[in-house]
Amino acid sequence: MIEFQVTVTVEGGLHARPAALLVSRASRSQSKITLNKGDKTVDARSILGIMTLGVSQGDQLLIQIDGSDEEDAAAQIQDLFHQEFAG
């Protein structure tokens, strides 16, 4: 299992468009990918789940990835947050 934290830098937080990009990226993986904010945990393949987290710009998320391609999945998700979602 791989765990890492990200700070959401995208303006407006994880609203519909960035959430859809995250779901798309997570859906490419065979691994289980979860997002944790506070005491809430959701499947990264669920746009509704992501939207219910109410993630705002500046929030920190703990991302957990567990499965056969977890290293590649972690790199893809980190790239999404650090490159595509960067200010």
C-alpha cells in the first residue's frame, strides 16, 4: 500500500471538472484508490463520493493506493495534483 498527502491547489477545489479528471485517472488503474479528508473516506472512482467530500482549495487529502499497479497509479495521481491542478 502507498499513502501520500496532497494539498489541493486547483482554484475552487475539487469541483465537477477536476473531480471528473481524477475519476478518469483513477479508473485507469487496477488498484483500489481512496481519498481521505478528515474522517471521510471515498473511492476515487466515484465522482459523487469526491463531491461529497467538499474539498476546497488549500485542503489536504490523504490518498491511499493498494493493488498490483499501485506505484504507477500513485505517480499518475501525484502528477495530476502537482502538474495539471497546479495554479
